[in-house]
Amino acid sequence: MNIAANPVVENNDTVYLKDYKKPTFLVESIHLDLKVYDDHAVVDSTLVLQRQTAGDLVLLGRDLELKSIRLNGELLSETEYQLDAEQLRLSNLPDQASIQTQVIIHPESNTQLEGLYQAGNLFVTQNEPEGFRKITFYPDRPDVLSVFTTRVEADKKYPVLLANGNLLETGEVDENRHFAIWQDPTKKPAYLFACVIGDLAVLKDRYTTSEGRDVALEIYAVEKDIPKCHIAMEALKHSMRWDEEHYGRPYDLDNYMIVAVSQFNMGAMENKGLNIFNTSCVLADEEYTTDAAIMRVQSVIAHEYFHNWTGNRITCRDWFQLCLKEGLTVFRDQSFSEDLQSAAVQRIDDVAVLKAHQFPEDAGPLSHPPRPDHFVEINNFYTATVYEKGAEINRMMATLLGKEKFRQGTDEYFNRYDGQAVTVEDWVDALTAGSGVDLSNFLTWYNQPGTPKLQVTAEYDAQKQSYRLNLSQSLKEHPKYPNLKAVPIPVALALFNAKTGEQLTLHSDALFVNAVKDGVYLFDQDTASIEFSGVTEQPVVSLLRNFSAPVNLEFDYSDDELAFLIQYETNGFNQWQAAQTLLERVLLKDHSVEPYIQALQKTIPDLVQHDPLLASRLFDVPTEGYLGSRIDHDYQPEVIQTKRNAVLNTLATALGSFWKDTYLSLDPTLQSEFSQAMGERALKNITLAMLARQGDEHAFELAHQQYQTTQNMTERLGALRVLVWNDAPQAAQALQDFYQRYKDEALSLDQWFMVQAANPNATEASIRALTQHPDYDLGTPNRIRSVSGGLSNNPVNAWSFGVEHYLELAKYLDQKNPILGSRLLQVLSRWYTLAEPQRSHVQNALKALQPLVKSKNVTETLSSMLSV
Ligand code: B3K
Ligand code: ZN
């Protein structure tokens, strides 16, 4: 691919990091008064301003109907300010001033789910990154921190009136209306402001911090969902304790509230003391939601809670620094989840996401550095690169420093910058100062795009008894970033005795700069070699253990060595990685699947007993989508599908009675540990699917029986999937039954849509039937995603009739909900890898969409996608 061929047109809307300027005024305090009515809302705000630098006061505002503006109490006429669609500008202000504005907004018709919007019977806010300007005129940028006092007024049919901080006062306005006044003592940027108005029930608990603060914990949801909030509440308390123990960070307010809303563009939002969550990331219950969803709830609860220190108390100077708070917070929630379940499996799942989403993103037209240096629409940069690669950068530094020094570094960061809005440089500086280890060259990772290739070769010298590894790194050229530099790559490694499988103790001599320390070699040059002495026999090396760096490793393993690592590696992640590498060769390079099967036969029976969760992951056959992302030219989804099915069929046959014996031997209900039970359920579903693939005459009966008798959603859905995807005689009735059981449970019903959309045998007509179903709803992102996400499970379908589906959605959402529209369109970002004629077909369709879309979000994404 030649990215230079059609450079993206940067226009007047482009914002550059290099242009950053301090705000002219800071806001000492803001009083906000929101009155919500059925057909509009009135917002009065009073800002107390303090000049910081020379220049005009710029208040940002979008879709606001300005009713009045006062300067120090005096009403201003239209000649005294400049107003356009994006801002309100005032010149020649004194150094201290108070500005009062009154605006009208329309939450009831806000379909963009940004700013203040109505979702069913509930009014909620979403202000990150730039939603606050849709509520009132304000210097809506993260380096303006202020004390917020909020008065919320609404009809009494909405008994719950919430905002950030402490409740100061409640009262009646008249017979029909009431109000509440909240004050948040902590200074915060406007993107962390939140309010909620509605009719909700609440689950309450308490938590005492390590400092002895008694915190009231509250989770708000609709009445019938309250029983599904207990797992989230436990995860919240667990997160609070974990942050005290691992980072020394206790909570700082007297209350912590979480509100669940069913219409939400993403997972959740970390508003100070008042998180707003997609129901899919709060509600967790084995009967209604899957194990994967339960794990996600726990990790998102932790993520938003951890933002209280990494994001809220220390925030970003500007939106280019987004990965400062997101990369660090994702790293923290991943570490938390590693402690919660099996660390190896958590790492496997996190790396699988990284490789399936971030690697392809970074290899294609949407590639950008974790800290971008320009953007048109910042909402387009809440990407896998900012989040997941950002997390990997932090993980690399943590790996290199070790626990103790990393903690000294983070302590320094919190001590230095509490209450401030900072940059990625500040973070790396503090880590360096606190740990005493210079990490400044890690900044290169933040500023460059692309996944480095790490090439390693090995030489064994029997006479000298030495084993030598030669390393080199490279990055694909990028026209916008001409001076790509070598990055520091921590390479965690181990050597194994090839005969016994035992791990060897390492003695290394570094030929150039660094030595192997605690099993980690820091490779920070273009090339380097390390030599191990006293190696009496040719060993098997295991590289990049635990995925110690986000790079593409190239090492010339033999298939037998990979099979060896599946069997003997003690790092569960690298066991899985060896299996993945081997299977990728089988699927993309026509290697034999035999070594993998043999390794499984030796490894699995024991693992099924002791670590069913890890065992389940060793059966992962790379998805068609992932395999497609490994192909850069002439990609034919059908070819991949055929090969993958053939391998699965071989596996089904080769392991013979293992599948049924294992299926019948598992009983997750006997497991007291959640992760053991989860592992057994995963295995049950895998073995059941394999039985069906074998054509076992009882497979469908077993599936139907599992469907009917279980009380657990993971099992029910696993069985339903086997029936539906194999067109079993029981499929239609089971689908009907599922619908009847769960038609009033939105999250479960999402799964009903998803299972059908993800059916490999789905057709244009079956997908259309789903999108025309009375329960399909274009106003609810979760429902849209259940169909679009399901469809993308099968690249053959996604790249044929799916193209039209995604384009139609992008066109519709361009105005209604551009954040979501832009996101969904990205499913097609690898169009340029397709074989002809599909490639031209999709390219033409994307070009035809260009003149039809208007939002910055979709326009920027489309233009980048077409820039290859
Ligand atoms: N910080 C929010 C993301 C906001 C996305 C805006 N499009 C959720 C999170 O990362 O915790
Ligand atoms: Zn976050």
C-alpha cells in the first residue's frame, strides 16, 4: 500500500498539537442551572473568570439558542460580542469578569447522544470530549478546571436529580416541579461534568477508604434491573481496594454514583463521582448476560473508577494527550482483571483484541501515533491505538521497571501533578524521576505510527556452548512521519531444554548495550545481539513472553518447536501464542495441522482438569477476520473461510471421542470458583460445536437439552448458536423460545439479534429481516451494534451484502449519530486489501458516499479510508 498516493486533505478544520496555546481565561467557578421541560431545557450559567494570558475570551457553543448574555451583571447587546455556529467571542475584557448566559437546548430531540440528551424516560449527559459546549457557552477544553455548582430542576415525575459532588439542597419549586443543588469541591474540566434526571431505582452500599473516609456507593438503574447490579457493586468495592493497595490511591469524595442507561455511544464515562454507564457494562447476571459480559462489566467498572486518579484528578492538557489517561487506565484495568481471574487468560484475551483491532488499524489508512499530532474530529481518535497500544506502552515501562520502581514512578506522578492538566512528557518525566531509570526514549512509541517488526535469528555453537540471538527492528515507511526511529522493546525470553522441556537458567553476555535482566532484554537499537554461554545443547527459545512488547515477531521456529512450546512453556500466554502462530501457518501457508493436534493431545487432558479456562483458549482457531487482517493483497474471504472450515473439520475428526467424552464430563455447576466454572462453560460450548461438526447424531439433541435445562446465559447462548448456525431442526423453535423469554430484557435480546446476524449462513434477506424487526431500533447503539457486529463476524458476508448495510448505516447516522456512524464505517477500512472485482466495488461505493455525508466524524474517516 502506498499511503502517499492520495494524501488526506487537511483542511481548515484540522487542529494541530504544535498550535497548542494556553487558554486566555481560567474559570474560577461555574454555577449552572438546568431546567428541563418536555420540549426544551433552559440553561443559565454564571462563570467567574480570571485572565491568564492576553487575548479575547472564547466561549465554545454548538446548537445553543442564546437568549441573553451579561458581563458583570450588565446585559450585552449583539454588537458587543461576536457569535457564530461554534463560538462566542468577547474582546477587551477586564482581567476579572463574570459572564452570565441563558440558552435554550433540546435534549428531547438530541439523537447524537452527546451533550444533554433524553434516553427514554431519562435525561443524561455525555460531555467527553466536546459535549459540554452543547449545554452552555464555555471554554470547553480540558486545561480549564473549575468548581462546579449545579442546580437541576425538573418535573416531579422524575424523582432522581443528580449531578457531581455533594448534595447541598433539595426542594420544591411548585406543585409539579422540584430541584436539587449539587456542588463538586474538586476542580475539574467540563468534560467530566454530568447530570442525570429520571425515574430510577438504586442499589446502595458503603465503602471505607484506607484513610477512613466513609463513602456512600450508589448504582442507579430501572427497578427491574437492580438485582443485576450486585456484581458491579462488588467490582466497584474491589477496585477501590485494589487502587489503594497497588497505587496507594484512595477515593476522595463522600459518594460515588453510577447510572445505567440503555442508549449510550460507548461503554461508560468517568464523570467525577457520577459515572454514566451503558447498561451493557453495569448489568451482570448469569441468567441474562454471558460470562464475557460479566468479565467486561467488572473491567469497565474498574476502568472508570481508576480514571478518578488517572484522568480526573490528573487530567489531559489537550485532547492530543488522550492516551495519557486512556492508555494508563486501560493498563490499570487490565492488571486488575489479571488479578481477578487467570492472569494468563486475561493477557491472552487482551492481546487477542490488540492483534485483531489495533494491529490492522496501525497497518492501514487509519494508522496514527498513540498521541496523534493532528485531527479534524477528536471523537474519531478514541481508537484501539490510543487505548490498547497506549496501554501496551505503559505495560512495557512497568515490565522494565519491575513492581517497586514502577510504583515509585507512579507515586512521583501523583505527587507532582495532582490537580493539574498534563502531557505525555510529564508522565514519562515523573516515571523517570521517581524510578531513577531514564525512560525518555519511550516517548518515541507515543509519537510514531505503525507496528514495529522484530526480526530475530538464532545461532547455536555446540563447541563454544553458546547460543546467540541476533535482533533487528524496523517500521514500515510512512509519508507523514519520515524520521521513524528505533523504539525500546523489552523482550522477555526463556530457553528450554529441547529434550526434557525444562527451563534453563539464563547467563547472558550482551555484546552491545544491555544484558538480560530478570528474563527481560531491552532492545533499543536498530540491531543487536545477545549471547548465552554454558548452553550445553541446542535449546528452544521462547520470545516475547507474556507479549512483552506490541510488535510483530518474526522468528524462524520449526513447527515442532512451536508444538514443543504449546506443551512445555510455563508462560500460559506464550503457550497460546505458539498455538496461534502454528495455526496461522496452517491456515495461511498450508502447513500441516498434525503438530498442533499432537501437542493438544499431550497437553489438553491434564489442562482440562486443572485449568479449563486456559484449556479453552488453546482451542482458539484464529478467526476469519483476524486471518484476513494478515493479508495485504488479493484477499479473498471465501478462500479463508474454506480453509478454516477444513481445519476445524480435521480437528473435529482427529480428536475423535475426546469431544463427546469431555462434553459429558463437564459440570460447571459443581465449580465454586467463577473462573473455573467459566472455563468449563467455555469448554462445553466448544466441545458441543465440535460434536455438531463431527455430525454426531446426538449433537443437536444435546444442544437442545443444554438450551432448555440451563439457567446460565453462556450455556443457553452456546447451545442456541450450535442449533442456529447448523440449521438444526430445533433452531426455529429455540429462537422463538429465546425471543419469548427475553423480549423485555434488552441486553439478552441483543444477543438474539447477534446470534442470527453472526450466522455464517446469514443472507442479505435474513439481515434485512433483522433490521426490519419491530425490536430493531436505530436510536439504540447497542441494538445497531448487535446486528452490525454480528455480521462482521463473517467476512464473507460482511464484504458482500454487508457492504451495503454498513454504507446505509453510515449515511443515516451521519446526521443522527455521527460518532457511531464513523465508528461503524471503519469495519470497511481494509477494503483496499480485497481481490478484484470486490476491491473496486467497495472503493466505488465508498467514493459514492463521500458527497452524501456532512459530519466531520464520517467525512474525516471516509477521507482517511480512501487515502490509500
Ligand atoms: N472516557 C470515555 C470515553 C469517551 C468517548 C467519547 N467519544 C470512556 C472511557 O474511556 O472510560
Ligand atoms: Zn477510559
